[in-house]
Amino acid sequence: MIFDAGLAGISRQTSSMLKLQRQLGSGRQILTPGDDPVAAARALEVTQASDVVAQFKGNQDSAIAALSMQEAQLTGTGDVLARVRELALQGANPTLSASGRKSVALELRAHFDRLLGLANSTDGAGNHLFAGFMSSTEPFGGSVDNILGGGGEVTYQGDDGQRRLQVSPSHFIEVSDSGNDVFKRIPNGNGYFATDYAAANTGTAIISSGAVTDPAAWQASPSKSVEVQFTVTAGVTTYDLVDIASGKSLLTGGVAPAPVANQRSFQAGQPIVLKSQGAEPAFDFGGSVTITGAPAGGDSFSLAPSKSQSVFATVAHLIGALEAPTLNASDSAKYMNEIGFAVKNLETAGDNIVNFRAQIGSRMNTIESLANLNADLGLQYQQTLSKLQDVDYARTITELTQSQTTLEAAQASFVKLSQLSLFKLL
């Protein structure tokens, strides 16, 4: 009995001391779930939550990388468009020779190819940035000559999808944009309507891109396609406004052209208001256009609702204008019209790029805010785990010293007790 009791006591103290030594060696208070079931279960929950936060951190890093890559390509696109606009303005110089125009056109062809390359750019894994969900497909294909030759716009092989990443329990961030929206769905003209000249014009008139001063009136207008038709009688230039859809004069409500007496007097550089005046039948398109130069009798200009035109088509048409021969004053006027259209469309395309860059910046700011929140949450989880798992060194060392002392006392007492036997007296 003495030996069994002594051995059991020494074993308990030895086990307790070994456990304290293992806690000190591992730095963990809970060595097995049985040490503290409640704390062990809680630690498991906190660990899982911490792992989720770590995964979101990885997603945030991936999203930032993808958006940074896209932003870099859009920055390059904006720089190219700025240079193209400079060249367009350079081409508008009336003193520029035919060879000078061809030199400008040659540089523009290089910029067209660069724009196409930026639109087809990929990330480090070979995924196309502007192809939507079809990231393995090169999104854009075409050439200047194909557009100018009537082969159609640059084709888009991607889709309108936006890839997204979950960067927090309740937040998804778009990490890509459709090339259709970035490079193709760009309204031409002033965004409401686009102006144009008739191919048969023989005068030297040049039309502006126009402006809409009353958007509500523009939206309420039943027909948004108007033609400005010029008449020259005895040296006096007048114009009629014709509804293209019906073919009727807006100034009289009758068949166009209206009698000269009912037409408006033309003054170069003065806005042509697309609104009824005086005794004219009521109509209001909410805008105006300005025509400079000297239109010839029979010349006409039109305005029609804006439609999408890709940045590639804009650059290609500019190249076509620069490469076309200029034989007379009428050709020069058409050339200047094309330059004016291109400058306005390039301005709109540049604004579209800036808009997408602003959206990307907003998304990156959102991710940065979520990353800061994630960092704080991760720190809280680590602090909670530390309280649940980490050993209290001061307390554990004290307990280890106490356990060692107890063990030594048990061993010493066992030596004395083991000698208490009647057999020693026989």
C-alpha cells in the first residue's frame, strides 16, 4: 500500500510537471482539446474566421493588381488619344502641305496600331483585360484600311461581362471592364446629335458639332433628324430647316424646300437655332448649330441623333481625311469638317477613358478601405487567439517551480515511508 500510494503521488506530480514544461516549450496553454474544451472550441472558431479574413486579404491584393494593370493601360490609351488630338489640330493648319498631311497620317497609323494593342493587352497570366468573361479571346480585330475601305468597324470578339472578386463578406468588386464600353460605345457628335455635310456640297461652309441647350426639349422632340438646306438668290443666302423623316419644311410645315420668302437669312458664324420663330409652325429641338464659310446654293448639312462610334473608327476617319487629295476650296471645306468631327469625337473618347479611370480609382479606394478594416479585424482575431491559447509564462513558471518542489518532497517522503516496516524489527 505504501509503495502504491507513493508511486501514484510521484506519477501525478511528474505528469503535472511535464505538462507545464510542454506548455512553456510550445507557448500554448491548450495542448489538447481536453485541457479546456470551451476555450479550444472558441479558438477553432476564431482561427476559421481569421483564415477567412486572410483569404479576403488575398482577394483584395488580386483585385488591386488587376485594377492597377487596367488603369495603366487606360493611362496609356489616354496619352495616345491626347497625341492624336494634337495631330488632328496640327492637320487643321491651313498652311500644312499635302506631304505634311501624309506625314501626320503616317504617325496616326502608328497610333492606331498602338491603340489596338492597348485594347488587346493582357495581364501576367495571359488573360485579356478588356474581353469581359472571354478573357482567353483577343477582343479586337481590324485595321485602318478595312474601315476606310468599307469593311466595317473594328470587330469586338469579347462580351459585356465584368469579372468580380469578393473582397469582404458582403462586397464584390469589378476587376475588369468590357472593351465595348471602353473603346466602342462612345457617342459621336456632342452626345445628343452628330452633324454632317452632304457629299455633293460645292461651297466652303463648315459646320460645328452643335449644342443642346435644352435637353428636355430635345428629348420631347418627335423627330431628331434635321437638314439645313441652303438657297442662294441674287447673292443672298437663305436656309430652310427640313425634317428628314417626313421631308417637310419645319419653317412652313409644307413640302421642302420652302419658298425663299419663308426661309431664314443666313449669316456665317451666327448660331442656327433649331426652334420656331415668329409665325413659323411650332417646333423646338432645344439646340443650335453654327455654320461658317460660304455655302453654295443646294448645299446641305444634317444633324441626326448620336450613335456609338469606336475610337478606332474616329482615328481611321481622321487618317482618311488627311490622306484624301484636296483639289479645290470645296474639298478643303470637307476636309476641315472631317477634322472638326474628329477633334470632337476624340474629346468625347478621352472623356470616356477618364471616366473609366475614375471608376477604377473609386474601386481601388473601396478596396483600400476594406483592407484597413480587414487588418483591424485580423489583429482583433490574433489578440483573441492569444488570450485563448498563449501561455502565461509568469504563472506557468511559478506552477512549474511549485510542482518541482512538490515532486521533490514526495520523493523524499517516499524514501522515509518506504522504510517503515515491521520486518526490520524481526
